[in-house]
Amino acid sequence: DETTDKNYIVKHSQEDLNNYINKGYDAKTSEFLAGSRIFGEAPETYGTGLSALIPATTGWNDLSDLVDTYMNKMSYIYAKGNFGEQSIDAFTNTLRNLDATVQVRDNNYGLYDNDDVFQFLGGLTAAARSISGEDVQAYIANTRKSTPEVVSLKEFNDMELSSRINNL
């Protein structure tokens, strides 16, 4: 058995379990929420809601409106025996402990070719920063190369802009 100082999943699950019990959730629900780690859109839907909001600029006033939209759209739990039960509380607890966010780029689409990066990586990073109050770092796992690498979003952006400008 690993101690909680070596196994952060166990540590955070136990902390979350106690948190849910203290909030008044029953034991079974508390255990389910504490073990939840995979979140996404509601079943049979796609997107974070941000791709429609951001370009319009009339549907939001500040970053908190965008974070609220992201949280409402992406807080559905996927686990064994569960296919899309919403829990903003569990999603919030998970995001509270993030130090970094990562999105894989495994195709020829760049950062600016569609809205995937800003709605998914951007939304997740903004939500994690808002909830934790920390400067959560964003990374791209670039698997387009023969030797995949993880680079900061800024570094990936710089490489992409350089290659686009130099290859006009």
C-alpha cells in the first residue's frame, strides 16, 4: 500500500470523499464523486459552448461568464456504470488541484484552423485558473513528429506562427 504522500490520486480521492460527506452527500454518492476523474459534454452533444460565445462578444461580459459556460457544458461524469451524470461540484474539485492542462495535436490542424484548442484547452485552463486561483500552465502534446514532445502553448504557438509566416 502506498501512502497518500506518494499517491496523489488516493490522497485527493480521500480528501474529496471527506469533503462530500461533510457537505451532506450519502456515502455511496460521496464515493462515486470522489473517484470521478473523467468529465466531458453531456451525452450525444459536442463542444464547450465557447465556440458560439467568444466570437459574438454579446453573450458574455467577462471571463467568469465563459468559465460558467464551460463548467456547465463539460461537467458530465463518465465512469464504469455511468454515462454522463452532471456534477459541477465534482468537476470543480478536480480542477482545483490542477497544475497544468494538456491537449494533444496529432493531425495537421493548427491552433488557428478550428476552434478546438481555444474551446477545449483554453476553456479548461481558464476554468482551472479561476477555481484554483493559480497560474495553471497550458501545454501541447505534439505527436505529429516522429519523436513526440510536450511544449508550452506559447512555444507551440510561436513555432506555428513562424512556420506559417515563413512559408507564405
